[in-house]
Amino acid sequence: MFGSLAAAFNGAQAERERTPVRRQSRAAGKCEGVFWRRTSRQDVQKILLAVKRYELAGRQPGSRSGPLGAVAIELVELFANMVDFRTGRLEPSIETLMRHLKRSRDAIVRALKALRAHGFLDWLRRYVPTGNEGVGPQVQQTSNAYRLSLPARAQQLLGRLGMAPPPPDDHSHAQEQHAEEIKAHQDSLPLDELPLFTIGDNPLGRALANLGKAMKQRESARQTESPSNFLSKSEKEIGHR
């Protein structure tokens, strides 16, 4: 009897230990700060439109779908309604995606992989504590953290919609004012400091700075010379008479 109980316990323990988290998983709540990005409804809708145009542009004649597939488009449409624009937070489980889209797990996983392969989606695998005490796994897999993206090759399909909006007038004015301030500062620099400012503290900049310093010293020496050094020979002769 005790032997049977021990065997059952060891079997259960082995089963628990055969459920580690997947490779490259990170602790949930500690990895998303540098992964999620603030976004907006306009940006997300732009990604959705790019996904649809990318799918259409990549569809081969006679094929029912393109490089992404219909389920991938459904996923991006769902993500567009789930994402938190203020923080970029997006972390639905596979079960949640299956429930909303009425699709199988395999179809969801294939669509996620297609979106990631073509640059529209990225994710972080994550784990959370199990709460177990003693022997057994202390962490378990949880839902991924997702992030939507707009790859450059898909952005080109948006035409003018994919172009960045022009900066506001006050931004342009501030840039012009800043450029004028830099030029005024540059014009005020002496010859031995100007190369270091314009070229940088590198061998060329330092060489030109040394040249400028020598020119300054030579000019300073000329200005401090005695006026008698500038008298003509005839003036000197007159002075000796």
C-alpha cells in the first residue's frame, strides 16, 4: 500500500516538474515597461489598413489568401479594440482570442506567427508564480505581452496616409530660433575653439584648434610689438641725426 502511494506521489511530482515555462519567458509585470509603447486610435487603424493592403498586394493569382491570411486580419481587428492606447498594454490569452474569433487554437497560433514573421506583431513570453510551496514548479506560463507594429514595406502601401504629418508652426519657429542661436554662438568663438565646436574633439579638430591658437599668438605678438619696430629705415636714420 505504501509502495503504491509513494509511486503515485512520485508520478504526480514528476508530472508537475515536467511543466516548466517556455524558453525566453520573462516575469510578468517586470518586463513590459520597455516593450509596450503609448499609441493612438489613428496609429492602430493605420496598422490595420496596412495589414489589409499587404494581404491584398501579396495574394497570388488564383489563391484564396495572401501571406497573412484572413484569421490574421481578424486578429489585428480584435487587437485594435483591445489595446490600451495610453500604455500600449495588450495581453489577451490564446483562449480569449479563440473565444472572440470562434477560431481553433491552431488557426490562432498560425495567424500570430504570420503577423510576427511579416513585422506586424511582436510578443514577449511571460510567467507568473504558481503559489506552490515546497517541491514543484514555482512559476507557470501566462499570456503573452503583444505589441503591434507597422513595417516599412507595408507603410509604403499606405501612400500619403503613411507619411508623417508636418510639424506645427511653433515647432518650425523654435527650430529656426535654435539654429540662429547656434550660429551666433559659433560666430563668437575664437579661432582656437571654433574647430572643436564645429568638427569635434577629434584629431582633425584638435589640429585646426592648434593652428588657430598659433595664429592668435602671432597676431597678439604683432600687436604688442614696439612702434619703433615699424619705423622705416629713413625714419630711423633721421632719428639718429
